[in-house]
Amino acid sequence: MIYEIRTYELKPRIYDQFDRRVAEKIPARTKLSTLVGFWRTDIGPLNQVVHIWPYEDLGQRTEIRAQAVAGGQWPPDTAEFITAMESEIYLPAPFMDPMSPGDPGPIYEMRTYTYPLASIPSVLEAWNEVIEDRKKLSPLIGCWYSELGGLNKLVHIWAYRSLAERNSVREKALSSGRWPPRSSIAPLRMENKIMLPASFSPLQ
């Protein structure tokens, strides 16, 4: 299984128009393949949307995308709103549970860590030792490592009921001494963004 994480940067103050046009196309597009989540950024880099599409492999991705274009199911008429687009292919971490629709949010935190060359296997091993304890505090929506695009990245998304809950959970995790995972490998770069689900996102 692969996951395509697509990030679009939008012009300011046009998100509602963008949302409506995408919503019109989503029912037809999701008949071809699954959408697991679609969000807009609220804190961090602004005017972004992030959407995640799983595929069996790159061959299925190519086939479905071509079918969507040929059948008019995709893309939506949003080109005038978009200033930049990024697509990256990720593989799921061994401890990641399958993604399914639900409403664990509405606050989603997406964190992206970039690690030194060839260190991702060791990082995943360290996470695997403590991730079950961390998941008891808040839902882990997904965790992936990069395969195509920016390399040596680990992306993880957590759901919270509110920003206050996020702060409380993070304090509990730190005070437990079990989080973050104990590892001699530190990220070279860390980013985070707080996201809210689109009206049509399977994860709310």
C-alpha cells in the first residue's frame, strides 16, 4: 500500500470557493478510489490544503488518475485558486492502523520530521516500542515515511477534540517519560501544522 499526500497552496481568501468546487467532484472521484482525508491549514503555513489518497501501488495510482481525467471525474475546476502543488508518495509505518472514516477531530496536527540519511529504520524501531502508550492519549490517524519526493521524512497526524486537549495530551506524554521516543537519532528538521477537515472529508 502507498499513500499519496498532496499539498496545494491557495491564494488568500478563496478557500470557500475552492471547497465548493472540490465538493462537487468528490462523489464521482471517490467512486474510483478512496479518499482518507482532506484538510485546510489553520495554524502554521496558511492557505494550504492537504489531501491523502491510498493506492495499492504506483501502477494503480497511474491507472486511476488517467481514468478520472478521461471520465471528467477529476480534477475540479480550481486551477485559478492554486499557486503551488506538491505530491509525495509515502509508505505506512509498520505500526500504523488502517485509516477509516470517523470523527476523532476536528483538530488535526500534522507533523513532518526530516531525519539524517538512512536513519528511518532505526527511528521506526524506536517509535514501535512506545507508540501504543502514546496512542492511549490521543488517536494516531496515520504515520508514514517518504518513498518518492522529499526523502528521509516521517509524517504523523494526530487527532484532538480541541486545542486545549492537544496541549493537555502533549503535557501528559512528555511527563510520562515515554514520549517522544528515546532515540540517539534526532530530526534535522521539524514542522507542524494544525488542520481542520473539509466539509466532505471522510475524517471529521
